[in-house]
Amino acid sequence: MSKQEQFTAVIRELRENVPDITGVMIATVDGLSIGTDFPEDEAARVAAMGASSIGLGNRMSKVAEIGNMKDMMIEGDDGLLIIYMAEPGGILALRAPVGANLGLIRLDGPKAARKVAEIMTS
């Protein structure tokens, strides 16, 4: 199975396990979308801004002396965007509506990020 097929399988599994999720993005820390179910024009913007946000979050974690950043959550009026690190070179971004089951997202999101990291390093 190709890496692209493996990324697609991670997205599919995550969407099946957490029905509240409305979008999944796998990207490099450079901002290149490598797997997504976001609309294509939105995917490029989310990948680029997600990578920028992760870079800033990493610097903030170091300055605040709280260790390595694992994830970040942006809560808006209409939904959530949670970005997980998929070390060493990737990110996993999840979009969900207000009122989504955050506990389930926080349970399955890190697992999916670890799978993404494994695929990237294989």
C-alpha cells in the first residue's frame, strides 16, 4: 500500500471513529497538504496556516518552558480546529463544529497523529 493510500486510510478511520469531525488534513510542517478531505482550495490554505501556527506554537512552548508542543486548539464561534504534531515532519488538523464530542476527538486525534508519523517515517 502506498503512503498516499495509508494517509487516506487514516483519514477514513478517523472520520468513522469520530463522526463529529467535519474535516481532516495531513500536511508537512512546511505547509504542503499530503492527505485531506477538505475542499482542495481550502486544503492549501489550511496546510500553510497550520504549519505557520505550529511553528509559532513550538516557539511559544520553548519560551514558556513547558516542553515540546503536542497540539493546539483554535476555538471559533462556529467550530474548532485542532492541530496535532505528527513528528518528525508532519501535522494533523481536525475541524469540528461547536458542541462536538471533544473527549472523543482528544482520544482519537493523537492516535491518528502517531499513525501519520509512522507512515511519514516508513
